[in-house]
Amino acid sequence: MARDTGASCRLCRRENLKLFLKGDRCYGEKCAFERRPYAPGQHGQRRGGKFSDYQLQLREKQKVKRIYGLLEKQFRRYYFLAEKQKGITGTNLLILLECRIDNVVYRMGFASSRTQARQLVRHNTVVVNGKKVNIPSYQVRVGDMIEVRESKRKIPVVLEAMETVARRGIPNWMEVDKEKFRGILKAVPNRAELTMPIQENLIVELYSK
């Protein structure tokens, strides 16, 4: 499977926003975005000025892609799925991304980053409703129970993630039992509950051209 193998911290600097791609490190002094809050490259500090509408739309699309760790083809597929659903296309898109199993595992605190969550899913660490799921794009539905397999509950990365999840908090549309390493998706989030600095209308405008 294709994936982005570049430096994660450069992505945050390029988008001029902390994307929390490296878990707990993003909260500490070693965070590259905190030390160098400007675009990467030789002329990174000189970049700025007024952007065209297309540039703003493109950057917003790139930002959301990088937050959820998707490639262009994957992201485009989610957009067209969102477009076919009833309701607002931009909101539908964000909900589809939020309900990916790798994102849900991260949100529930079983992993410190979405990249780490994706790896846990791939390695058969997570079960949904008692059944093994190893596809990161699996869509979690309301009422589904996500659980870390009993044999995997002592993995250091899982224990560390659960200790530090308080920094970012657990969304109120999820219910997590830390002692039993399980959580339930209580409801689909509405747009007001998705507090990330995303302007999904710019993405819709980009793909509507």
C-alpha cells in the first residue's frame, strides 16, 4: 500500500498549523513547529503575502489530507462518496473521515497519533464488535464497540497513549472504558463538535471546478 514516507514535521510547517502527526512529541519542546514556525525549505521564512483563491483551496485540501493521513486518490474517493450522500457535502466528508477505524482508535486514546493507530489496526490489535478488523479505512457505525485485543493490552505504545490522552481529551460522541480497553461510538458527530480549524467549503469549491 502506498503511503507518505516524508518527514511529518515538515508537513505541519508547510501548512502553518500543528497537525499533531507525531503524538506526544507535538506537545513538548522538541516539536519542530514550535522551534521553526515557518515553511520548510531555503526560502521558507520569506513565503507569505496574498494567496489566490485556488491556492487557499489547495492548501485546505492538503491540510485535511495530511491530518487524516490520506493520499490523493483516497481523499478524492471520500469526497465523491460525501457528494452522493444527503446533506452538506463538506460536513459529510469530515464525518466519513472521522468514522474511519484508525481515526476512531486515535480519538479514543488507544494510540497517540493516527499513524500509530493505523499501524495498530494493521497488526490486528483492534477488534470491532468482537471481530478482527485490520483495514484502516473501515467505517465505524453508531453503536459499534471498538476494543483492544486482550493479548495486546500491555503493548507499551497503547499504555503510553492512554496515559497521555487527557491532553487532547476524548470526544463526547464516544464513550471509553479505559480499564477494559474498549470504547463505543455513541453518535455521529455534528459539525459544531468538530473543532479542528478546517474550512471544508474551500475543498468543495476546489473539487466543484
